[in-house]
Amino acid sequence: MPDGDAKTRPTADARFGHGFLHDIWYFAALGSDLKAGKLQRYEILGEPILLGRDRAGKVYAIKDICPHRAAPLSAGKLTAEADGTPSVECPYHGWRFRTDGACTAIPSLVEDQAMDVSRIRVRRYPAAESQGLVFVWISADPRFDGEPDIAPPTFPGVVGGGPKLVDRMDFDSHIDHAVVGLMDPAHGPYVHQQWWWRSAKSQHEKSKKFEPREMGFSMVRHEPSKNSRAYAVLGGEPLTEITFRIPGLRWEHVTVGKRQVLSLTCLTPIHETRTRITQIVWSDHPAFLVLKPFIAAGARAFLRQDGDMVNLQNEGLRYDPGLLWIDDADRQAKWYQQLKREWTASRKAGRPFQNPVEAATLRWRS
């Protein structure tokens, strides 16, 4: 007896600013955020999710609502069945659920009250831990109980042990607006005007090559712009490649000789009007030993400036205006919309995803 949320779950919708992509991995947490035995509540795509790690170290995710009286299971505790199988005990009446969602016990039942407890389930979300990151698979079918047909994403440049920097911020926007703001190449001189980065006066025409990548696209490896002062702290001759992958992953992989820096930004939709931004940086570059406080402050300033602009943009978006997209500065935003539509169509038709992005050289001024 599944928990019957088919009518209330967020819809798959390819329109810009509406709905969410399904049958895909969403970033949920850092592996270090999850402690063995601790139950943690998250909201992803408007769905309450209990995310945890059992005492053997395996991550799991189930719906954070007990089907009995709707108490959050995350307020309960992790226990174990007689055979050692981990289970979550509801704090209200002690109903227990294995980490695969199956109910194992209803303590209030007496011996002669026949009830097949095993037919009761809460929704299970496939969860995977990769490179110290935890991803949750959100299926279009709330009764899905199999395994995803694609592996969770992996990233180049995860070096130097654990992350050197982690920063989080919630934007009051739909994930689509957050994604487009993230990949927008022309806002920097106006939104991010720090002396250590660049100023509005430092603008020139840029020409960058782009190629399709798995479930997304990439600005192929190139020398950073000469007016990007922040790269100077890395010394040498840095090369960078910037990649985007649906539903909301963007990373910049910088190499300086044998040294590497990976800056990964994960966008996780909490619900229709709120998106969590998680910025994670790995590096084996010695600059991070000395300059970490300054780099962290700079990254934090960038996120807050983007957040302030999102809040300002919302003043106009609440009137639901049409949006005017131009080439080439907004081509990445157009690609994102094409990727969304194709992903939705391919999953609905049960066919392989066909990347709609074609190689191109884009030009803009910033």
C-alpha cells in the first residue's frame, strides 16, 4: 500500500520557470553532513525527505512523513530489527520502517488483529554517495522501487582530500532562474564589482568555444580572461574549462601545471520558489594554504551579490512578464531550456536522451 502522493507531487514541466525535471539525480548533501544513526530532514522539489546514514555507513532516503498520522519520521530514531536490519521508528506511535521504505511493525496491534504490515510503505528515494557528495534520484513515478538507469555524476579535479571551501545559500527563486543567473556571462561587471575581480570599466569582447557534454555543455578549456584578476593568485599559466549539466550542476576545472582547482556549484530546488546553492571547492594548489580566508570571503561575497540581484529581479518577475533572450550572451540559457525539454520528452517516450546542443563559438562583451 504505497503512500499515495501521486496527486500532490510536483509535476514534470518543461516550461521555463515551472515544474521540475524528474528521473534524474539531485545533489542533496555533502557526505560529511550525514552522521551514522542521525536522521536529517531535507526538502527537495517540494517533497519532505529523510536523509540518513545507517550504522554501517550506507546512505538512504525515504519520505519524511509517517503514513499513519503524518508525523515526520526524522523526529524519530534509527533502530534495528531482530535480524540487524536498520529501521526508522516514528516518534508518535512507534511504527517502524526499513530504510527501503517497508513497514516492519505497528506496536499497537494485538495478536488477533490481522493486518499485513508488509503492504504498508513509505516512498523510497534511491540515494548514492560519490566523491564525498550525496545525490538523491527523484523519479516521476512515486511508486518507483527500482534502481536508476544512469549513474550519479562525477567530476574532474576532486583532489587534495576533502573540500577546501563550502558555502551555502538559499535563493528565493525557481531553479530555472537560478541556473540562468549562474551561467549568465554578461552580468559580472555590473553585479560583481570587486577590485580583486574586475570593474565595470574593464570590459571587452570575448569569444569562447562551446561543445556538448553529457547531459549538458562545456566552454572548452581556455586561458582565463585577462581582466579576471582573481586567477593571478594561482600563478603560472592557468587553463580553465566550465561545464554545465542538468538539472543544476556547474563546475569550473582550473589547471596550473599539475595543480588543480575544482569549483562546483550545485543547485537544488527546495520548492517552486526557493533554490539552495551549494558552492564546493577542492584544490591541491598551495595558494589555498595561505589565501583560504580571502578566497572564502570572495566566494561568499559573490553568492550574496547574486542573491541580492535575485531578490531585485523578483520585483519584476511577480508580474509574470515575457523574457527577451538575445544571442550570443543568452545562448547558454536557451540551451538549458532545450536540454530541459529534451530530457522531459525522452523520459516520457522511454527513449535515449539526445543532447540538442551543437558545438558553437559564442561572442559577447563583458
